[in-house]
Amino acid sequence: MPYIRIKAYPKDQATKEKVVEAINKAFVDNWGCAPEAISISIEEVAPEDWVEQVEKKEILPMADKMYVMNGQKKYEKNN
């Protein structure tokens, strides 16, 4: 707990490591969990496959659970 699964366009290894470190720190600092409790994965998806593999199958069906979708913060409407 927690398990963070990232799907994104391909990036270089240094960028992926920088992002994972920032996410890891955010969870330790804000979620209050121990570093050893965190699991983070990155799955690269080619831009031409994004709509079929990710948007249609994962993002749209989970729209009601999204905190940020298409760059828009969904949680602000609840504040």
C-alpha cells in the first residue's frame, strides 16, 4: 500500500527516475506511509496506441474516480 501504476508515452530513464522519486516523496510526505510500503510501476505506451489501450479502456471507464483528467482538476468542484 499504495501501488501507483503509471502509463505514459516513452521517456528516457533519467526522466522516469526523477518522476518516480518525486511521486515516492509525495506519498511519504503527504500520505504518511513508509517508503517500503510504496510500489510504483511505469508502463510505456506508444502515442499511436494511447487512445485504444489507455483512454478507452482505462481512463474513460474510471472517469468518476479521476482527480485530474485531461489536465483539469476534478476535485476542485468539491471544495
